Amino acid sequence: MIPDMLIDIARVFAILSLVSIGGANAVLPEIRRQVVDVQGWMSDASFTNLFAISNAAPGPNIILVSLIGWQLAGLAGLAVATLAIMIPSCSLAFLAGRVVSRWSDKRWVTLLKQGLVPVALGLILASGVSMMRTADHDALTTAISVATAVFVVFSSRNPLWAIATGTGVNIAALHFS
Amino acid sequence: MTNQQDPADDVRHTVSKSELFLGFLKIGLLGFGGIAPWARHVIIEERRWLTDKEFAAILGIGQILPGPNTMNAAVMIGDRFQGVPGVLLCLLGQMAMPLVIVTSLASIYQHFATIPEVKAAVVGAAAGAAGLVLGTALKMARKIRLAPRALVVAAMAFVAIGLLAWPLVPVVAALVPLGIAAAALERRA
């Protein structure tokens, strides 16, 4: 018997996997909507915590999905969520890779590539704003987000520096308020 | 750095299964806040599996497909050198360390979540990560320099998802044909 929870996890994330053009950042609003609003798996605050933890770890940011699975159903949940978010998009990438390398000189391949760029770009921008709405509760956290964004745009140094500084500032602020 | 020499001479034509696994293990371990720069470092600078041009093309295709572009790139690179077993080893390598680290962090966090400093650190890091995504999108927008029609499509995607919080699937389904139409009109013009 497979618990209903695991089936729900597999269904929700396998569908998300297929529409996640632009990666986890682009589908973050939809992940939040599914996990918090539609499925009611956790509160907005718990979701924000998991989001923060997954951002503190290295690797592809879809590990947020693995972490959600782990939180909901332990190791089995972790495995099911990870496979559900990976298998559909990776299978598509596998097929697309073979198709593109075979027909790379065709006009429709070029048009498709070009046409998807603005959609992906708009979605990532939307994610940044949606993440700020979830993460920023006051003037200080808003300032940290804006300062990090400015650092990323104008510097090619590792953004780890900006994030570490923001984290340090937010801890230090505890002792001055 | 670009030069006139054919860089293909410097590039490896075979990469073994264990090299693929260990290379992507390292990329996964290093990749804080977006793994594309680390993937480039390991794959091109360090190990010379691909040229910059080949890598950019693979990342570009990865970007327009569903899923993280770096994960899609791992699939295509694995397939190129070792077929299906290569794909599986690249994906396993890329996910192994991040999964161990994220679950360890989550376990520690549950024990220390009541300490105010820990809470402040997590909140501060989340605010920084939000800024990282916003900044990355702005940087990409600056570099890609969309044509006017494409810019409208990007703005529609931003407003629908970022401001109106509409569900993703119908928005993407409606905007992808518009994006392709914009690209086709741009070429005819």
C-alpha cells in the first residue's frame, strides 16, 4: 500500500516539473500556491522556513521540493518528491538534446529558442518579486533584498558574500533594536 | 578570452563515467546560490570537457526547457559523453551532496529554531536569496536586450505571475505561442 500522501506528492511535483520553464525560481509562486493554498500541506511560515533552508544549501534550487517531501513524509517523501520533480523535465531534456543536436540548423529550432527567452525572463523576475513578498517583513529585510540585488547586477563576485553580509546584518540588528 | 586558434584541439573527446560523476559531485557541492557559474568553472576551465561556445549552447537549450537549466545541461552533457548511464551519473552526482546538506540543515534548524539569532539568520538569508533572484533576472534582462515585442511578452509574464499571482500553467501555455510569434515577426521585420 502506498500512502495517499506519497501519491499526492508525486502528482503535484510531476506536473510542476513539466511546466517549470526557467527552473525552480520561475515556479516558486506556483510551488507555494500548491503546497500552502491548494493542498494545505503547511503554513506560509513553514514554507518560508523551508525556502530559507534550501537556499542556505548548495546545488540546484529544486532541492526545495526534496525538502518539502522530506518534511511531509520523511525519507520516502524526499525520494518521491525528488524523483517526481526530476524525471519529467529530465526526460524532456534528454529528448530535446537529441532532437536539437540532429536538427540544429533548422529555422523552427531557432524560433523556438528565441520565443521562449522572454517568457523565462519574465517568470524569473516575477519570482524575485514574489520571493521578496514572502521573505521581507520590515524595512531591514527589504533593504537586504535590494542591496543583494544591486550587488548581483553590478558585481560578478560570488553572491555568497552579499548573502552572508545580509545574514550578519540581520543578526546584528537583534542587539540594536 | 577568445583567440583565433581552434579551441577544439584543447577539448577532451572522451570523458569516463567516473569523471562525469565526480565532476558533477563537485559542481553540486560548490553551487551555492545558482550552480551555472560553478558548472562552467569545473566543465570548461578545470576539466576541458567542452568549449565555452558548446557550453553556452547547451545551457541555452536547458534554459528554455522545463526544469533548472543546469540540470538539463547535466542531462545533455551526460548523454553526449556516456549515453544514458552518463545522464544518470551526472544527475546523481549533482544531487547527492545538496540533498545530504539540505536535510542536515533542516534537522539542525528544528533543534535550534527557537534561538533568536538562528531565526534572524534564516530570515536574513531568505531576504538575501530573494534579492539574488531579482538581481539575476535584472542582470539577464540587461545582457539579453530583448526586442520591443519580446519585451511585451516578458512584461506580461511578470505581471501575470509576479503581480496578479495567476496560476502558472495557463499563463505559460498562452505566452509561449506569443513569444514564438514575436520572434517570427522580429525576423521578418
